[in-house]
Amino acid sequence: MLSQNTIKVIKSTVPVLEVHGEAITRHFYETMFEHHTELLNIFNHANQKQGRQQAALANMVYTAAQHIDNLGSILPAVRQVAHKHRSLGIVPEQYAIVGTYLLQAIKDVLGDAATDEIITAWSEAYNVIADAFIGIEQEMYTESEHQRGGWKGFRSFKVAKKVKESECITSFYFVPEDGLPIASYEPGHYISIRLHPEGHAFTQIRQYSLSDAPGKPYYRISVKRECAVMERPDGVISTYLHEHITEGSVVELSAPAGDFVLNLEDQRPVVLLSGGVGLTPMISMLNTLVNLEDKRSITFLHATSNGRTHAFREHVNMLAESHEGIQAYYCYTQPTAYDRENAYFHKDGYMDADWLRQMVGEQDATYYLCGPVSFMRAVYTALLAIGVAPDDMHYEFFGPKTSLAPSPENV
């Protein structure tokens, strides 16, 4: 329990963190990795280079400071991060390392403004927050390990099948190398895959949504090859998976995790909205609802460049044609002449409020969103504009969490 004085001091640093938060987290990661290179086997290097991880941590620290007098209010965010930590194999000892370098970064960046009183208060606050993470993560490790087919850490899986779904997305079917059962999961969950690409000094871990319904003897992920764009290089792991992982290859996977899941108890209509490879958890949700013979109305809305990049189109169309309650509509931002001739899509361009109003009307439904941040931000704003309540929208980020709330710069 934090003292009132500690809470007061932490609250007083909120304006400073708003201004200097990312400078602190950038310096934190630089110094921590300099002294603990082994942690580079865990952290996503691409997110570090793009500044996404630094921004996410800065936002987390800022939010914790804002709510230091009521940390229970940020437990949903803590649990979301804890799922990721469990999938990465984070251990309690690593929290002490993080605490040491985070406090040092606050001192280094703020200089004389970081008084002894402020550092002491943040040390106490960090320990309380770290204990909350550790406690939740230990519960998750125990649950993961002791469920039927479960395990702790990473387990060896063999690629049973590799299927090209579009010009940029390929599916990988994984079966356990030991032949034992595998843990079930909820539609929307992801797994972590750990690889050590040739020529790289450190192992690389990435999270990929499971793209099929649970209850199968395999895990399936469907991976987009992330090609170089301007100054951003090719994706290390996506490229390695596409070029070097073949049927028979062995990889390491952690047990399914995540908090973006389909609510099977809510019987309202379901609207699944995705952009690009963000359709992978939506396919898992759609397949699950079909397998359960769920009677809810389902609207599947997907945006992609064109027919060449559109994965699972035939599969979704087949489900829509054979199930009266399923409707599927597609937006192509760069349709080809072939797409136009064959009427492969329903809207030329991006999803917007007017089109969404036509597709979903004013029905009381639950909405699931996944895709690039720019796509989700635009769709989230459009859904708000047509009267959808924020509590009825559920979304997943492929990477560090950010905010979808409209702001002057992104409205």
C-alpha cells in the first residue's frame, strides 16, 4: 500500500511524464540493452527501431501515474500486457532489471528535477506495479501449464502443412513434435513463435493470431510477408517464415494467450471488421460460430488492396453462401481490372461511415476490429459516427497498444 505522500509525489510528476515520457523510455531501453544484451532475445527489435515499444511504455507509465491512487482501474491494461509477458516467458527476476534502468532513466533525463523524493516515490510505486504484474503472470503460467495439453515456456512443433492464401499471406499448420495433446484456446487468441534466423545474433519472438477455430489437432497461423516500405526493411520473422520454414521444419511455440476473444455468451449480432492480415482472428471467430451452429447474424467486412492480396475470400464466400445468417462484404483500395470484371468487391476505396451505415444499419451488435492502426482508428471513428457505443467495440493491435480515441490530429 502506497502512502498518501508517495501518491501525491507520483501525481505531481504526471505533467513531466506527458512531456518527457518517450525520452525517458528511449533512454531506458538503450541503457538496459547495453548492460543486459540477453534481453534482446525477448524484445521485438522492429518495434524498438520504429519507436512503437518506447511510446507504448511511456503511455503505460503515464497512465499508472495518473491512476496511482486507484491502480485497480488499470487492471484490464495490466492483464493485457501480462498475457503478452506470459507468451514471451517473462520471469519475476527481469522486473528488478527493468526497475533499475527505468529509475536511472528518469534521473538521467530529468536531471536535477528528479529529486530524491521523486525517485524514492517512483521506486515504491514501481515495486507495487511490478508485484501486480508478477502475481497475475504467475496465475497465467499456472493456468497455461495445468490445462489439458498445456505447457509452460516454449514447446517444439513441426510444420505439418504450408498453404499460400494470397500473394502475401501464407498459412502454417503446426503439430506438436512430441505427439501429445495441445491446449485449446478461444477464438481471437495468439501464439508466440520463437526462431533464430541465420545471421542474427539473437533469437526473435513474434506473436501471430490463430486463424482457425479451436478443437483441431493443430494450430494454424496465417502470416503476411512484411515487405520493405521506404526506410522500413523487410520483416525479419515474416520473411524467414515465408522463405525458410517448410513442411517438416521445427519451431518453438508458447501456449495460446490474449484477451481479445469472441464473447460466446452475448447473443447479439456479430460484426467482424478487418483490414489486411487483421482478418486472421476474424476467420477464427467466424469458423467458431459456424462450427457451433450459432444462430446469430454475422456480418463480415474486410478491406484489402485487391483480389491478389485477399486471403480466405473463397472460404468466407462459401460460408456466406451456405449459411443464411452470414453476410460478407469487401472493400478494395486498389482493385485490378480483373477484380472489377468479376465483381470481387463491394466498395472501391476505404471503409467509411456512410458505407458502414449501409452494411450494418442501426442494429444492436458487438463489433470486433483488427488491422493496421490507421485502419482501426478510421473504422473506430466511423463506427462512433454512426452511433456504435465504445463498449460494443473490441479490438486487437498487432504490436504495442495505442489509442483509437479520436483526437484533433487523427479525426
